[in-house]
Amino acid sequence: MKFLHTADWHLGKVFYEHPLLEDQEHFLRQLQELLEDTSYQALLIAGDVYDRSIPSPEAARLLSAFLGSLKARRPDLEILALPGNHDSPARLGFGKELFAGLGIHLITSAGGAWKPVLLQERQDGAADPPVCAFFLLPFLNAACFHDAAAGLQTPDDGESGLPIRSQVRLAAEAAARLDQAREAARSAGATWAVLGAHCFTQEGIGSESERVFLGTAERVPAELFAGFDYTALGHLHRFQQAGKNAWYSGSPLAYSFAEAGQEKVVLSVELRLEASCSVEPLPVRPLRKLWRFTGSFNYFFRESAHDPEITQAEEDYLELILTDTALVENPLPLLRRRFPRLLSISQAAAFASLKLSGQALGRPVQESEGRGGAGYFEDFLLDIYGAADAEKTRLFQDFLSAAEQEETAL
């Protein structure tokens, strides 16, 4: 049984106010090309299909176009997906009963996690081909086990009688139910059992671009799911192994500058009859890379024209960390003449220098009290430029007065 594992697409994501739909469409075309290999029987998406619980129309159209094109080329391919913490289960699961008949399986509630999707391995002439049971566990929210249609009851914490809220305890409850469902599937003839889940395991290494919990109380032990032949994980954006047969595919694109230079992949998984599991990372070629460079403003503005590394990155997404100890006024528009996709500039060294020298920064807020909005604006000018411009302050006061009069009239 061979399938592709991917997760954390975050369709519709806006990165430093820059929409990434074009970059995400480029990835989906690559994924479709990989799946033209008919040895793949399934595509498993382990959560965070969208970046927001209410996806943009453009993001929804992108997913719809991808699924339609993929199924047109590979009508025999089974597609399995579950919601992550960024997704709305109700919106992601819209039409799931209809889609299931087309080989698109959207498991969006905990009640559906114990009912596996059964796929037979394609073997020409085989009388009794092996079967793989795919269990899909959505991101677990408090009271997520309450499902009247499935006859489930919400477990409580034993003392207060309130629904379980901790990710660790929710995962333990899910693991216990999955153990029973998995053994039932094996008794019914399933050769392999695969789990798709969206969670933060204790063994996992996070990245800046994830929505994570504070502390470690919400981290799930990966050994809870050790009974599966393969566990396809989503949530962490770094490609990594989290247990014996548990892997994060990571996000297919870098979604923070801390991920600049990080390898992005989808995982090709093959289950064999001898109970072994092979996992091969297949690299994703981004439409545009992420780069993070450090240097002076003058170096990027003039001197780096002959630097081959910076020259090759001119059309990509950039973050520049300026080493100047003096603040550079409005560096972004000046540097964007050369770097059109420059998204972020840091002047931490200059701000640290100002703070150490006692210029502007660190002054008590009380200085502005009694002087109204203009006083705060003067302090802002002092913090940024080291001096307050009288003309700018006068213009600000005029705008503020006009706004106050308009608000009073309303």
C-alpha cells in the first residue's frame, strides 16, 4: 500500500500582508504531478488545509480546483483529509457525504475517527488483496467527543464533571477508543492500520509559524499511537520523525523567516506485508524562496550588487536585519527598488543603541500626560527620530481636532 502524506497547507495565508495563493497553487501543481504515478493509492492531508476557520473565497476556489483536476486525472485515487486547529470542521466537511462517494473522505468529527476508511491494495489477479484501515483523528477540542448521532458521551475530568479540555487527556481518551477500533479492524481482516492526526507531540520541534500552546501541558505523547503501522501527523511545520512510525510531513511552504533554508517535503509512504514501513521525503520546489540576510543598510543599498547570493535572491521573499547603530529613516521603500518582495526589515541594533545612549527610548509615559494626543505624538517622534518636528505635530493636531469634531457631530 503506497500513499502520500502531507499537511499544513494553510491555503489563503497572508504573509506580511502578501497573499501566498500563487505560491500555494505552484505547490499543488507539483503534488498533482507526483500523484500521476498510479502506484499511489491515496493522498492523506493531516489537517490545517486552510489558514483560517472562515477561508477566503480565493482559498476555497483553489482547493476546489485542485480536487477537481486531481480526480479528473486520477479517478481511482482516494483522498483523505481531517481538520486541524486552523480549520472549521463544519466548513471543511461541507458536502462530505456526497464527496465520500467520489473517493474524497472528509472526517471532521471525533465520532467519525473510530470508523476507518478501508482501502484494498491493488494487485492484479490477487484473490484476497491486503486491506489498509485509515483512521482520521481531527484536532481535539473540549467536549469534542459529544456526538449524539454516533452515540458518544462526553468524558469528564472525574472531579468537576466538566468536559475534558487538556489536549493530553483528550488524546489519551482518543487513543483508548482508537485501540478498540483498530483491533476490531484487524479482526475483520485489515492488514495495516494507519492513523492521521493533528496534534503537538512531546517529541516534536516547533517553528515560529505555528499557533502553539504555552508550556508543555498540551503536548501529546506519541507513544499513545504506537499501535499503528504508520501515524501521519500534522500541526508542526518542520519535517521530522516523532516516534517509531510517526512522522510530521511539515508544511509544504515556509511560513516564517525562521524557516528560511529549511527543507520542505511531502512524504511517500509504503506499507509492506512483512510489517515494515518505508518513508521517503520528496522535496517541494517553492515558487519563491525565503531568505534572511544581515548587514548594513549601505551594503544592501549599494555594495551588495555583486554578491551572488543576494543577487539570486532579488526576486524572492526577504527579511533584512540591519546592523546599523543609527536608525535609517524609511528603509523599506528605498530597498524595495531593488528587492520588490522585501517583506521585513529589522533595526534592532539601532533601537538597542538608542536605548543604551538614553536617547528617546525609556522615557516615562507620564511626560505626555496632560498634553493630550499631541503629547503622545511628540513622544512617538522622539522615540523614532530622536527629535519632534513642530510642523508634523501641528498637522497631527489639526487631523485629531477634525476627527474629534466629526465624532461629536455623529
